[in-house]
Amino acid sequence: IQPVVPFKMPWEKVPLLVTRTTLPYVTTPELGEDVGRKDGFGDLVAQGYLIPNLKTKGVMVGAGYNLTIPTAGDNDYVGSGKWSIGPGAVYFNMQTPSWQWGLLSYSSFSFASANSDRSYVSNISNQPILTKHFSKGWYAALPDVPQTYDFRTDDWTLAIGPRVGRVMKFGKQPVNLFGQVTYNPLDNDDQVAAEWSFKVNLTLLFPK
């Protein structure tokens, strides 16, 4: 569940705050006879970016925060067990016809524990943005998954692969429907990360 909601701000030079709140429901693979499968809501991640009013058309920049709330509680398999916060920034360029490109970057550092037995959180995530638009609402893009570096373990988790989608209408409701597959070529002993991931996404759009 990931609503993206803009809010008007009372400042002429910074007229917009764009928020993105993510609450995942996680189901793990079989983790052995002593553990089995684990499932439940993961940690809630709340992001917000202040967007200034630029004179350059077709360019958007923003700066803000990345806050993690340990809503997974004591479920060690679907959440971090830590309160975390860090800065974030976004750059988005729409000056080239039919192309959009940019970068979303944010970090996360734990400052309090919901579960003291868990390791501290210290990481940075970089999500390259590149989208090519075609006719009838079709597009191809990089995946909406960041490349994450863990300062604690000195490891990267990568997400390499394509995303294909279409912006269209279900009746009168505009939607963004896409599918993607990602591959992580790195095998890190210090953390658990999927080698292959698949995602199907349906976003309801409410344009003005």
C-alpha cells in the first residue's frame, strides 16, 4: 500500500510538499522446520519532499525526510525493529520529449528501538529514474526499486531489470498498471536479500 499525495504549502517559493507513505504486507519463503513461513505487516515508511518553484521548465527538485516506524513490532522477519530517520532528495527532468529521467536518494539511520535485539539500521538507497513513453499510454522504465548500500555490513543490494507499464482508464478512473522483474547479482552472507523479484502494480491516479 503506497499512496503518493501532494499538499499545497503557504509559501510562494516552496509551494508543494509531496508525500509517499508505504505499508507493506510481507510473506517470507519457508525458513526451515524451526521457523516455517512468516507473514505480517512490515515497517511503515513515510517520506516527504518539499518542491521549490523553479524558473527552469520541465525540471523538479525536492528535499525532505525518510522516516521508518516499526509497525512490524516483534516480528523480526518482516520488519527492522527500529525507529529510523534520514534525509532524502529527488531530481526529475522532463525536458526531453517522451523521456523522463532523474534520481531519488534517501537514507535511514536508527535512533530508537522497538526490539533491542535487532541490529542498528544505517543505509542509503539510490533509485535511478528513466522512463521512455510510447503511444497509447505505454512506457518502458527502470524498476521502481532502489539500489541500497548498508553501511553496517558494507554490502550492496541491487535491483536490475525492466519495468513495462501503461497509463489508461478503467471506466472513468485513470490508472497506472505495470509489471517488472529484478535481479540481484550479489550474494551477501551478512544479510538476506532476494535473488529474483517480481512485481505487479496498480496505481489509481487522481490528476487535477
